[in-house]
Amino acid sequence: MPKALQQQSKELVSLLINYFEQEKNNGGLLLPLNYIRERVCQALQISMTTVTGISAAAKRNEVLAGPSKHRQRQQPVRSIDTFTSTAIRNAVYKMYQENRLLICTRSWVRFSQFLDTQRFQYAKMSKLPKVADVDQESTYGYVFAVSGPVVTAEKMSGSAMYELVRVGYYELVGEIIRLEGDMATIQVYEETSGVTVGDPVLRTGKPLSVELGPGIMGSIFDGIQRPLKDINESTNSIYIPKGINVPALSRTHKWDFNPMNIKLGSHVTGGDLYGMVHENTLVKHKLIVPPRGKGTITYIADPGNYTVDDVVLETEFDGERTKYTMLQVWPVRQPRPVAEKLPANHPLLTGQRVLDALFPCVQGGTTAIPGAFGCGKTVISQSLSKYSNSDVIVYVGCGERGNEMSEVLRDFPELTVEIEGQTESIMKRTALVANTSNMPVAAREASIYTGITLSEYFRDMGYNVSMMADSTSRWAEALREISGRLAEMPADSGYPAYLGARLASFYERAGRVKCLGNPDREGSVSIVGAVSPPGGDFSDPVTSATLGIVQVFWGLDKKLAQRKHFPSINWLISYSKYTRALDDFYDKNFVEFVPLRTKVKEILQEEEDLSEIVQLVGKASLAETDKITLEVAKLLKEDFLQQNSYSSYDRFCPFYKTVGMLRNMIGFYDMSRHAVETTAQSDNKITWNVIRDSMGNILYQLSSMKFKDPVKDGEAKIKAEFDQLYEDIQQAFRNLED
């Protein structure tokens, strides 16, 4: 190293040590001075060595290039004093970071300001050569302004949109949402109280991502995939400490790895299955080559127990070797690639009669459940999670009350599902993303994307996944708050103009697909989004935008809920655009179902029209056929459309039971009308009063069909009883007409 540089480095060290002595005397520093001297000298040594190399390289370039007048003009670069300043700044910040508990946090801010004012003017840096070949940017920016969850940082040139950053001394997780010059606007996913101007902002160089691998099922995460149970165990607190950084998946738990029928020398590409992990008795976790992976297998682990960090696969492509563990990392805002999108053709059976019979959804479909407070949105979402015919459930509590998530945590482990004769807890197939209303607002957006990315990962294994988002209105409110703080132009009701586009990009990630890679497999992601319009107003911008995107609308009615009619689905305003897509499924499995459904809708619509006439002139003045319509509609509403989710017999209704109940009720309706119409001109007229008086037992049996317990009685017994009831109805009408 040149003598001039050695002399300058000594002056630098003495200046810095004097500064830290003053800081220690003022009570702002609790570290030993020898420790500080060692760290500063180390940073300075590295910096000066780099400077020496750069100056030598610059001289070589000058000799080679020669004194040509036509040489291209060099881009302006930062001088060595800036370079050295950055090196020392980073070294001291690292020292502060390692000893965070020993230092007054204001001390770093004062030191940063001291560096900026000095700029090492005491040393004649202008005489030194410029940094011609290396222009290193610092990995740190600095907080410029704080406005709630929105933080503006300076000196952030080189950053990318949606890059993950760590803000302040607590290293709060944030995401860059706007870049302007060297200023970056950051959306922070944690509480920002205590963040001050001048605090460091660490750039990570990667987007907000989630960890994908064994251990997701049965876990509960927050919006940015921090495991809440692990945080509770490590901190012994019910609160999440600021800036805590816990890996989403356990690094110590060993999983039983079994390689697939794959050999060394085989060629693999993105999406290929190479192994299986027995995660639990409900979910077999299939290990997939990451979408961008490819090459020839040079190593595959033997069957045995491995952690998610252990290398289980190694490939070679173009001489470059790549190692794969059971853990993948994927950016949440980027949809996982698929081979092909397929049309949906299989129903998403929910166990709710009104939904399965009248407004069916498909596996891979999109559904909205708008409704006012207290209408039962969460109960329907939880019923779907408990009883739907999905392989995997991802339940995202986005901005709703914490009690609802605790209810899920309390109920789900107790609920069971029977698979191949074995009774299993449904918590084994469920992952929870909890971002309740008392958590930071900005993380609501992250929780939605975290949930859909987890869903896509299990879809790529060939599973049918259902994702419940409760509720997307809270996410939209978070967008509105962030948009307001960014001073963006508001649209309807203060929501940003891009609300519809954000909702569409989320719902578009649903669908039934052919997965990448071998062997061939199909998977699906179904999204059920609850919407909470203020006061139950369906003209709300979030509801309007959602209804323009989704294919199924389950509209909840406040009046039905007040009458204790649950599920409070309004059968007049709800709709499903998947009825045609499912006709093939019904024709193969339940031939008589489609005409029955059409007849039910006609009866309910006719009853709505007649109810206005009844209020004016009374029921007695109606025609006999209209009286039958009213009574059968009442039977349908009270004993078919209503369901008690707290009873063992009615909380879940299999589709065969739904079809059997419909067949008997509509059969009774058709036979009643036929009896009345055929005897209208004869002397022995059959009226509704005659039918009701002579068939009291039949009507009682029709209203008691819902009490058949599918778990205790079984499918064969229930079908036999329903068939017997249908024959009894036919016989009763024959006797009546005779």
C-alpha cells in the first residue's frame, strides 16, 4: 500500500476513535473502544486494498488506451472518499447491528450524520485516482420520511419494484411499491412506530417470497409466512415482536424422503416429480423440480430422514451443477407456470344443499360471497373448509376478527373426515394464514398473495385445492389506505382506480390445469372470496368489481338472517355460470337431477310472485294449484334450503341425500298438481285441503328427510328409505284418486 494511503488511514482511525470517545462520554455508546478500533481498522484495510487495486487498474487502462482525443467519455463515477465512507459506514452499521442491545439507537444516526459532514475532507482525496472500474452501490438506503405503513427511503438507486427490504434497526419487513430517482416508497408489513428519519434500509435484492416444502399443512402463518406457533414458543409471548425473523418451515424436523422411480443419468425439467414425503396421513407431499430447473441427474438421495435444508437432488446442465433441497422459494406476486389451462368439469361439493343443488361451483372455479355483518359469510367459508371435496384447504383470514381464526383453530382439530375407513383430523389438510384486523394493514395484501401461492404449490402436485379469502373487502380497504398515503387519484368511494385490475389478477390464478412435468397430472385451485360491503350494499365498488370477475355469486340476505334462515343465501339474486359445464357430470351420475333443479327454481320464483297477491287478497282466494305451489315452496324453504350447521345430521349433506330429498319433494308436487288438475271437472274434486288432511303422515316424512344422518345411517340405508318414501307417495295418491 502506498505510504500516502497508510498515513491517511492512520488519520482516519484517530479521527473515528476520537469521535467514538466523545460518544461514549455522552452515554450514547456502551461498547469497548478496543473492539471499535479493531472493527474500523479492519474495514479501512479492506477499503484501502480495494483502492490500491483500482488505481493500478486505472493506470494500466490509461497506458493501453493511450492519449487518444477520440476516446469515449467515461461515465462519472464516485470518488474514493465516497467509497471509503461507504465501507466504514457499512462496517460500523454491522457492528451496531450485532450489538443492538448495547447501543442507544440514536448513536447510529449521529454517526451517519458525522460521516456525511466530514466526507473525510482532512485527507487530500482529490489527488487520489478515481474509481474507474468499480462503482459499488451500498446495500443500504436511509429513511427519508414515515407516514404510517408507508416509508420513503433515499439512496436506493439500483433497487427493483417489489423488492424486499428491511427497514430500521428492528429490520421490519417491507416491499418497494414505487421508485422515483433514487427515492423508493416502501410498504411496511409491520408496525412502524419508532422508525425515524436516517434509519438504515437494507436491500435484500429479492422479491417478497414464501418457502414451499414439507411442514406447511397443519401450520398457522401470519401474512408474510411467519409461523405463529414457533414465534410463541421462542418468545413466550402472545404478541409478535418487531422484526422477528423465524424461518417459515422448521430446519430441524426430519422428514421421511422416498425417491420416485428415477435413476442417475435421467433428464428432468421443471415440474417433474422426483420424490415423496409422508407429511401426514391425509397429504402425501410430492417433491417437484422447481419450474426453472432442468438437467441430468447426477445425485439423488437414498430413502431416509432429511431436513428441508439437506440436498436430496443434484442436476447438471451445460457443465453447471445445481443442488436441490426439499425447500423451494417462490415470489408471491408471480403465478406458478402450468402446462395448460383446462375447462372445469367436476363440482366443488360443499355439503350445503342450497349451494350444491341450485348454485354449484366447480373445482377450479371462482366464487364470491357478499353479505352484511352477521349474515353468515364466515360460517359458509368454514363449512367449505370442513366438508368440501377438496384435497387441501388454505384458509386466509384477511382483516377479519381474531375470534374467527381462534374458532377455526379450536374447531378444526376436532373435526374428522373418513378416508379409506380411517378417521382423520381435517387440520392435517389445512393451512391457515391469519392476518386479523389488529395486525398491520399493509400485510393484508401480502396474506392474500401468500395464500394463493401456497395453493398453487399444492395444485402443482396434482391436488384439488380450495382457498378461502375472508374477506377481500378488508384487503381492498388496505389498498385504499396505502393509495391515499401515496397521494394517488381516488376513484369510486376513495378506492384506487386499479382496484378491479388487482382483484382480477388475484382471481385469475384460480382454475383447473394440466401441471408441468412428468408424470401427467391435473390439479385445481378454487377461490371462494367473502366480501363485506358496508351495510350490505351490493353496489359497493369492491362487490361490483368482484361480481364482474367471478363466475358464481352466493348472495347473502340480511332479512333471511334476521329470520334465522341459515345459510341465508337469497335464491332469487344468486347465480352460477357453471351449470352448463356440469351437465355431463350430472348425466353420468345423477340423471334425474337437472330437471329437478329447474323445477325447484320455478317453484321458488312462482312463490315470490304469489306472495304479493296473498298479501292483498289472502290465501283462500287462490287457485288450488297455486295453493300447492305455496305449500311446497314453504316445504322447500324450511326443510331443504335451511340447514343447521350445529347439528350432527345436517351440518353436512352428501349430494346423494340432496338429490333424494329433491326427488321426493318435487314428486309430491307433481303428483299433487296432477291429482288436482285431473279431477277439476269431476264431482269428486281433489283440493289442497283434501290432500293435506289425507296425507299428514307423508308431509311429516317429507319434512323429516333432513334428519337422516349420513354418518350413522350410511348411503345405502338412506337411499333405500328415500325410495320407499317415493313409492309410499305414489301409493297414497293412487288411493286418493280411487
